[in-house]
Amino acid sequence: MNASHLTLALGLLLATLFFSNGYCGKPLVLNSVASSHDLTSFDDRIMQEVSRHIGVRYKRGGSTKSGMDCSGFVRLVYRHIFHVDLPYVAASQSRLSIFNDIPFEGLRTGDLIYFSRTPKKEKINHVGIYLAEGDFAHAIEAKGVTVSSLSESHWKVRVKKIKRINKNTYQQ
């Protein structure tokens, strides 16, 4: 884990502590997450929910605190934030009509990023939740739920789709 990912993980942990202790002042701005803009209420909710799962171990097919895979992680966060029940498979999630396609340049906190196993393959087999400034949260076998950067060539060349939930399809 490089320094920026460690800073983000620490920031997410601090956000959880602030919110769980009744912090209700202006939105908390996490240094490495949102230095260019204040977090909106929606961003706060995403960051807080994601931070609750950082460090949970990887478990194929899992979607609980005892272990989760990438689609289970997304499923859990989206159920809590948007009150939607997503499929257990990343490829199936990416085809749902409740999502709109988003260009890479339009990424916003909470968007889903779908990846393939290799740069040349089109088949989707991985998903993560975009945070800010190129960072996204996901679950991987080696680290469990963690934060990675789209600036890492490993991830950037594997992006296949970016999706944003259609606001008319969920309860706030």
C-alpha cells in the first residue's frame, strides 16, 4: 500500500470516528480524498459506508463483515446507501437498467467501475466504487477490502465500464 492509499484509508477511518461520535459540523474534508472540493452529504455517506468495510478479509461469494468479494462489497454498500438489491456477480450488476453509462472523465464519488481480468478481454469480472481523485474501493484476494488508484496501470487499462445509479430508481 503506497502512502496515498494509506492516507486515504486513515482518512476513511477518521471519518468513521467523527460520524459515529455524532459529528455534525460542516462536512469533513479528507485531505487526500477531497482536497479540491468539500464533500457533499452524499459523498459523506459513501465515504462513511466504505470506511466501515476497509480491511474486511476477502471471501469469494461473501457479502458480510466476516468476508466479502468485490461484488459482495458493492452489493452491501449499495444496499445501505441506495436501498437497492444488486446481483452477486459484477457482470450482472453492470447490465442493470438502474445504471447509466458514464465516461471515464465524468467519474464521481459512488460511481461503479467495472474491470476485466486482462486489458484485452471485454468480459467483466471485477467491480469497485469510485471515491475521489482517482481512488476507488474494492475487495481483492490479497488484501480484502482496500483502496487502489486508477493511476496504477494495472487498473486503468482494465476499466471496461463506468456506471452511475439513476436517481429515479432508489429511495433516499
